[in-house]
Amino acid sequence: RAALLLGELGSSGLEASREEFLRGQLTALETGARVLAGADVGFVEQVESFFQVLPVLGDLEVYALAHAELDLLLPGDGPLLDRYTAYRDTVAVPVERLGEAVREVSSLLRERARQAFPLPVEETVDYQLVTGKPWAGFNDYRGEFRSTVSINADLPVGLGLLPALIAHESYPGHHTERCRKQARLGGLPERDIYLINTPENLIAEGLADLGLTGLGLSSWGGLLAELYADLGIGFDGELGEQIARAAAPLTRVRQDVALLLHDRGGSVQEAQAHLERWALQSPRRTAKTVAFLTDPLWRAYICTYVEGEALLSSWLDARPAGQPVGGRFVRLLDEPLTPAGLRAMLA
């Protein structure tokens, strides 16, 4: 059916941007159907068809430089993995305070997002804590400008990482995007559903990962320290920001491991060892990451985060001289852009 619709698309008379969006979605759906039917479609080919990007291995030298920077920042002695794990445990949100911290961070980001990217007055996000999931957070957009966001409490949530998580799922990430697109494009039937393993995922995850950037919060340590202090929670915001920035390049290791598992025949044990060595993940975290990367639905999805952030970051950086980042970011929230279309703009 997807193939038939693709064949009819050129003569549909649709607006060019809508035709481009639908072509990407239908191509991905056709590939997904072939995979479900048992066709031999390689992992890299799936990623290219689903998300219009080629997954690229990270540079070990870049990871080594990140390790060196973390080595200077992290307190204590001993192996870097042990010190990084200890730091993450030290700055984890106390489980009994997690719900409260989520609400306070969300309130702060909501205020800023609504100022930068106006939202319908009735929009709202409900939060719930869950366990037993392969992801850290999940946005379930219910329509009518309402979302339920689930936060996975299986692993400790870092005080310094919580704003990025809320920005990703809610303000100005998934919830904000879905609200604004519903308000702007709600009359189009293809906008009433959100299909997994399609090009729209790469745009959505890329902009969500860049949520703090979109709000102009490139420096957040001091602001966050004040917010947590009001809750009676101590946090060295400056150090937390420095460590988060130093560790940022290591997020690409997850895609390296997906390629190792699904393109190069690597074992789960090799994947876990690679995550420990280069991503500095504890055994508990490697198990959670590998569970996500081997889930039949989500195994290719990691590329939406890694390649999505890379592509959209380059596109934001290429904005016209003098244009604030929010003026470019809002296009990601409002327009039916595609990865292929963004690359064409950058060419």
C-alpha cells in the first residue's frame, strides 16, 4: 500500500513541502513493512530509509579528549569510570524528591518556552514516574494540547541532566512541537499520527535534544543551583555544567554500539564492554542501553538522537547573521521539515 501511494504522490497536486514530507514517511513505511515481512534489509539501509541519514561511527580520539577533560574535572582518584559513576550517584535526584524536582524544573522551562514560542493557553503536561522501560523519558501526546510524560526511575536521574530531559520531553521539545504543529498544521490528516521509524522522528528528537539551546540556555549551572537550593537540595551548578559539556561527545557511543551489534555482528558482551570503555557507563547503565538498542522497535531509533542533533545543530549554526537561535529553532517546531530538506539547505 505504501508503494502504491508513493507512485501516486507525484501527480497528487499537493504543496511541495507536504509532498516531500509524505514521500519520506511513505518510503520509511514501505521499508518497515518489508522488514516485518522478513525481507533482508541491512541495518544501515534501514536507518537511511527510515530517517534519511547515514549513521556514522564516532571518532575515538574525540572520545579520548572528552575522557581527558573529565579526568581533570571529576573529584577523587582511581579509574575514570569509577569516578564518573560515583559523581553521577552523588548528584542524583533523591528518589523521594524526583517528582517535586521534575515539576519545578518543568515550571521554569515552561515559562521560558511560552515566552519564546507562544503556546495555547490550555496546554498542559502531566508527569508520572515509571519503571521497567528501556528509555529515560517518554512523551505521550494525547491531543488537544495535552501530554503525559513518563520519567523512568529505574536508574538515578542526575540533577544536572534533569533540565535537558524535561526540555527534551516537554518545553520546548516534544510537547511544544506537537502543540504548535497541531495549532498550525492540525487540518492535515498526516499530522494526527506520529509514526515510529520515519523521518519526522529525526527532526523531533534532534530539536528535543537541542531544547536548552533553543531557549538560549547554553549556560544553566547557576540558574539550576538556585532552583535546587529553593528545594533544599545542594548542587554545584558550575561543575555540573562543565561535566555535562565535557561528556556530551560520548553520547555518540550509543550509535557506535548499535552499528557494532546490528551491522558488524558484535555480541551483547562486546557492546557492553564498548559502552563501559568509551561512554563511561556503569554495568547497570550498559544493561539499560543495550536493552534499548536490541529492542525490535527501537534498535534503529538511537540514530535519531545522534544524527538528529548533529544535523539540526549544523542547521541552527547556519542561520542568517544576526538572527537569534530561537528565530531559527521555531521553524523546527512549526514547519513539516525533513532531514533531506535540511541537508539541501546546508548544501
